Amino acid sequence: MIYLKDLWDDFISLLFPRICCGCGNELVRNEKVICTECILAIPRTCFHEKDDNPVSQLFWGRCKIEKATAFSFYSKGSRIRKVIHSLKYKGLRGIGPEMGKICAFSLLSSGFFSDIDIIVPVPLHPQKLRKRGFNQSEAISEGIAGVAGIPMDSVSLVRISGSGTQTRRSRMGRWENVEGIFRVERPEMFSGRHVLLVDDVITTGSTIDACATELLKIEGVKVSVVALAVAVQ
């Protein structure tokens, strides 16, 4: 039965080649959305091994983050940039859970998830969600939650206003642009819990800070952060 399935998969691949979202090469049997070569070639930050890493430092003096890390480095021409671009702008939602799994497996042995109670993706504004059709951070969170065995809540933290594009804003402008744009709908879901915020790319940390600021208003909440990539400054 498995043999017949493999033959069918090979036949379908001949008709509709499956392409790696990182390098553009054709995927082989048992590879999903990204090829093995890209998985191995994407550089890891290993920031989870050091408390005062560059991602953690983004939040110093702004909000209390327990621990923060990113899987890889987001830079022009990088494979992870191509992967995330395909996820966000080409509608390839399946990339999210798969990359979330890869990210989670890289953190698992370190005990990064040992004291996390709930996973929360950074929410999109409803208008952008309708346009894109899905929240890329939620898709990534699904993969992380599956590997870590931690429940996910994608409805209690909501975005109540748009921020417009952040691309051409200064560092300070980005922080000011996202102040007060998130709200916690069901604070009782987070009381006394350690929340892991998940995003696709961290640039200045302003969006994560705005989310964390709202969550930290709830009694007993702790917040940690993980992203697929951190922008290289």
C-alpha cells in the first residue's frame, strides 16, 4: 500500500513538480515545502543558548521578556527570507507549520519550552487577515505547538487597529506606530501563565513589545518570544 502511494506521489510530482521555497529546486520524496539542503544550509542563530542575545536586547528598558530568540537571520538574498516571502506573499500557508516544526525541534533539547504554558501568535488586523487569507504567525505557531506539545490560543489577543507599513519608518517611528494597537479579549486565559509570543520576523521588536505590554498588564503573566528570523541590522 505504501509502495503504491509512493508511485502515485512520484507520478503527481512529474506532472506538477513540487518546488522548494528556499532555493527553487525540485523537492524529492518525503520533502515538504523546503528541501533538506536548505534546512541544513539555513544558518541558526543559537540565541536561545545565551540570555543577553541580540533579540533579548531589543526589549531591554521597554518591557520584561523572560527569554527571546529567533531561528535564523533575515537578510537580503537569504534562504529564510525567500521562505518567509513565499509564506506571506505567495499564499503558501503550508510553509508556516513546517517551518514552525523545524524551529521548535532546534529549541527542544535546550528546554526552551519547559516552563511555557501557552503559545500565542502575533495577530493580524482583520482587514489584512481577510486580504491574506491567513495569519502567517498562527501557521508558524501550529508547527511549534505540535512539536512542543503546548496549547495555542489565537483568538484572545487581538489587533484593534492597523499600523500601516513599517518599512520606511525609523526605529523610534516603528515603536510609536504600534502603541495601543493590541487588546486582550479574555485576560482570564492568561492569568498566572507563561506566554510564548510567536512572530515571523523581528526587526526592531516594536510589534512584540506592543503585544507583551498588553499581556503583562494581567496578573502573574510572564512573556517569552520566538520568531523564525531576526532582521540583520
